Amino acid sequence: MISVDINLLFAIINIIVLFLLLRKFLIKPVRNIMEKRDEMIRSGLENARKSQSDAELMKQEYEEKLKNAGDISAGIISDAKKEAEARSKNILDEANAKADNILSSARENAETAKIKAVSEAKEQIADLAAEMARKLVTTSKDSNFDSGEYDRFIRETGDDNDGN
């Protein structure tokens, strides 16, 4: 049978003391480190899940904003086209008004020039008729002056100065 010897008892006590010391100074700190590391891994995974869900949410918001930006840009382009058309119409209207003013001014100037030319022509014709009459009178110094020749000359040159 097994004999219980004092050495065996000391060996058992030494093993128990060694177990308690290892437990206090080795097993507990290692266990605490393992628990802290386990907690850190869990929080890291939780943060990763949260970050992933936040990223998905941000992606959806970004896509929505991108879609809205497309709609907004289309609206801006449409408004810009309308404004450009309105400006173009205003510019054309102003150009047409200026062209009409220039044409009417040119017509008035032409009419004035025509009236002036006709007036100068009448003056020249009157001067010419007077000069011819003077020549007729001076060339025919005889008392026989034929007033019929003078009348014929007036008819041929066309007396446009009747009213002037």
C-alpha cells in the first residue's frame, strides 16, 4: 500500500503552494491580459461593424446627393438656356430697333438731300434761264426783239420754278 510519508506530505504542500503562487502571479495576469485582449477584439469588431454601416449610410446619402446634383444641374442648364434665349431676343430686338432708326435716319437724310438737290437744280435752271434771257436780250439789240423766242425757250427748258 502506499505509505504516507512526511516527504509526501511536504511534496503535496509544495505543489499546492506552487499552484497558488502560479495562480496568483502567472495565471491571473495572463487571464486578465487575455480578457482585455478579448474585449479589445470585440470592441474592434463592433467598431468595424458600426463603421461599415456608417459607410453604407454615407454611400446612400452620397448617391442621393449625386442624383439630386444631376437634377439641379439640369435645372441650372435649363434656366441658363432660357436666360440666354431671352438675352438673345433682347439683343436682336435692340439691333432691329437700331437698324430701323438708322434706316429712317438714312431715308430722312436721302429725302433732305433730294430736296436740296432739286432746289439746287431749280436754282441752276433759273440762273441758266436768266442767263439765256440776258444773252437773248443782249444779242438782239435791235428793237425787233421777239418775245416769242423767249417764251419758246422757257417752254423748252420747262419752267419748274412757277411757284418759286
